[in-house]
Amino acid sequence: EIVLTQSPGTLSLSPGERATLSCRASQSVSSSYLAWYQQKPGQAPRLLIYDASSRATGIPDRFSGSGSGTDFTLTISRLEPEDFAVYYCHQYGSSPPLTFGGGTKVEIK
Amino acid sequence: QVQLVESGGGVVQSGGSLRLSCAASGFTFSSHGMHWVRQAPGKGLEWMAFIWYDGSNAYYGDSVKGRFTISRDNSKNMLYLQMNNLRAEDTAVYYCARNRGSRERGGYFDPWGQGTLVTVSS
């Protein structure tokens, strides 16, 4: 089973700042089969990025994904008020099981 | 538009059973694999199960293998999760999600339903 570790656990930033979220895998993720989701309180998760760097339909270009192997990054270039949420990474290169990271909360500083 | 609506959640006693349903609309349901993912209160996401587009194969997470069964009825555009021998640690919001990507054993999830809450009382 591939274990995903997200850091930091909480990121305190102001609107307009850049956010950099990390997701590290316990072993290499095949073909960069990694996705990122955003979840706001009381809502279902929403797909942001798939295949490590492809933006999902309708996702603003301030969201970008990068990385390969065991190290992946989600970057939000300039935080908008609606971007404060919890973000999860998810690997689908080795399954079952499909696994998620523990999440990073991006909060308003 | 693509929509997934879960139902069937509620309060059940430890050791009991429950069947969740997920109604799909806005896309060709019979062409897509489907997943169940859960989230315990205040916790992260945990993948439960995946079923192929035609129902011919299914995969499970270790924590539910042998207790939960995923199934589908393509004639009704419905996905199900039969949950038996429920435990307190199964208390969570259960989401259904459409499978995307070409991975045989499951890809990424898009979109997700709004979720249904299952509470297992001891």
C-alpha cells in the first residue's frame, strides 16, 4: 500500500499570497497517477488536478500541480477568498487500495 | 449536468446492516466504473470500493473486505453499497463518485455525490 504524507498540516496565509502544498509518497507513484481535491466544510470534495499536472474542467489556472516519483506539489499562485479549504492528494497508480493523504488545511492568516 | 445523489444513510446498531444507494444522471452510467469513499467525522478520506462499468469486477479496501459489497444496476442508473456487520468505526459520510482515467483497478474521482451519513451506535 502506498502511504501519502501531506505537509504542512495547516497553512496560514493571506489572500493574494502563494500557497505550496506537498504530498510525499512512501514509494514511487506509477506514471504520476496522482490527483488533488479541494473540500470545503459541509461539501463533497472537488477534483482539481489529475495525472499530477492536468487541471480538471473549470478549474482556474491559479491552481497547478507538479511532481513525479514520490514528491508532488499543488501550487495556488494567488489565494482567493474561496480557496481557503482542505486539500487532499490521492494516488491511483497502485491499487487496491487507492489511497489519500491526510490533508492540508489552508486557513486565513 | 452530471449528478450523483446518495441515499440510505441513517442510524444502525453495531452488528446491523444497511444498504446505500447512489442515483446517477447526466452521463452514460453504464460506461463508467464507480467508487464508494467515506469520511469519518472530522477525519480524512478513505476509499472503500470500486466496481467496473459492467459490474464484472470489484475491488475493496481491507477495512471493509468481506463485510461490504458494491453492486450496480445499469438499467436503473443505480450504484449500491451493502454494508453488513457494521461497527462503530464505520460511522462516516459515504460518498459515491464516478471513476475517471484508464486504470483497470480504479482511477481518480469526478464528480462526487453530496454524501449520506451513516451512524453506527454501540
